[in-house]
Amino acid sequence: MSINYAILGILSYKSLTGYDLKKIIQNSPFMYWSGNNNQIYKSLLELLDEGFVTSEVHHQESSPSKKIYTITNEGLAELKEWVISTPEPTEFKKTFLIQLAWADLLSTDELETILSGYENQVKMQLLIQRENMRRGKFSPNRTAREMSLWNLIHDNLISSYENELNWIQKVRRELCSHNGKETDKMQFKVIEKTNGRYIEYISAETPLCTEQDALDLIAICSENDTNHLIIHAEALSDDFFKLKTGVAGQMLQKFINFQVKTAAIIANEQLIHGKFKEMLAESNKGNSFRVFSSITDAENWLLNPK
């Protein structure tokens, strides 16, 4: 499929600059082109030559001039003709399957390592797709049917990643013995209140200390349809409280990126000292992460935004 049709489709929604088109394509979960300048402007030149779009320069007093592209009636007809054409066969390109084909060369631990790495990548993509859908990335939504179409496209992408995660678990069951080790279990509760829902993270066999731990918590929030999280200090590693390790900064940045409002319950004041105390004083001014000594205060902040 040519990127030209994706551009015509976007322009059928509204007139845009080349830069606007580039950002939409780059941020799209299913428009798979890189969206670099050469790709976009080469396609726009072709569409101009074919009469499928027009361009108009808009002059601005305090900013550079902008070239706005608009689809023509001929472009709309071309787009419709392509939309009703026979779909191309589905292509599945997963380099991981080629790796796995020769994985009998690996020990059980080595196989578990590559499966965990692939699983983490899939989890990350699943989080991104869910977050994009929640934030309502580019979607025309001009009619109820169009809104349903775009939502179903996102559903398709999300279910693909969910199915991939299920498949990874099947691979583990059939091929990995885990050497007698059990996977760390996250102990959490889904708390329902009249004014909202949140995840209360209590403990794990291994205390939280990595970006992946943060992503796992974000995934739990997403699966339970909430962006509110309470973490008890007992679930955090000692390194979390040592700012120089970077653990707290890395984990909190993930929560901020995915807009998960997080409260930590730290009753032991001895854990709050030095640079870590300074960081908390600053974060407590914001609305993304705060520390409380009681769960009641944490709940009030999470579920009663001012």
C-alpha cells in the first residue's frame, strides 16, 4: 500500500500542513510508515501532480509561512476507489519467530532471558496502545460509525498484543522448566470507592526497583481501568529511597509518562532524608506523585482532585 492513500485519508478529514501530516503518521499505531520528511513531501508532490490535492501558502506575521494541503474532489474519488478495492493479504513479520526457530541452541535460562525480553517489549507496546486509545490520539470521529471504526481498529491492535502475551506464556509452559524458580507475584488489591477506583500495591517477593516494575504496575492499572495507584513503602527497594541510584526517578517518570497518578505510603520517616527528601518536597507540589503517612490522606488526594 502506498503512503499516498494514508495522506489522502487524513486530508479527507481536514486540510493540513506537511508537518501536521508527518506527526499524525509518526504517532499512529497502524500507519506503519516512518513519516520522515522525504517520504511525506515526495508523496505530496506526487498527489499535487496527479491533481488529488492542492496547496496554498498561508502567510503569518510572527511565524514562518505555512503551506496547507487540501484534498480535491478527484482525490476523494481516488481515495474511495482504493478503499473499496480488494484488501492486500495480511503480512506477519516477526523477527522474534526466526530467533525462536533456532533457540534449541540455548540453555533453559538463556531461552527464558530472550522470552522475558520479548515479553517486556510486547507489554510496552500494549501499554502504549492502551494509553493512545485513552488519550484519544488522532481520530476524525465525524460520525458515530466513524468513531466505532477507529475504536475497533485500536481494539484490533490491543487484542493482537494481548494474544501475543498469551502465546509467550504458552511457550514458557511447554519449553521452560524455570529451574524450580517461581515468578515473583505482585500482591495488589483493586479498591472500589464511590468516587473512583485505584490499585493498592502491597508487596512482592522482590521489591520494586526497575523501570519494568513500574511498567508492570501501569499494566495492572490499565487492565483494571484506572490511572490511580497507591504503593506501600514495604514494596519498594532500598535503592528507591537513595536518589543517587536513579531508581525513583526512572520509575516515577514512567508513571508520569503514562499519566498514572501515584501515591506512596511511607510511615517510617527515617526513610525520608537527604536528596530523596528534597525530591519529595518538590514532587508534593505537583499532581503526579506524592507521599503520605496514611492511606486515608492518599485516597483523598487520588480520588478528590481539586
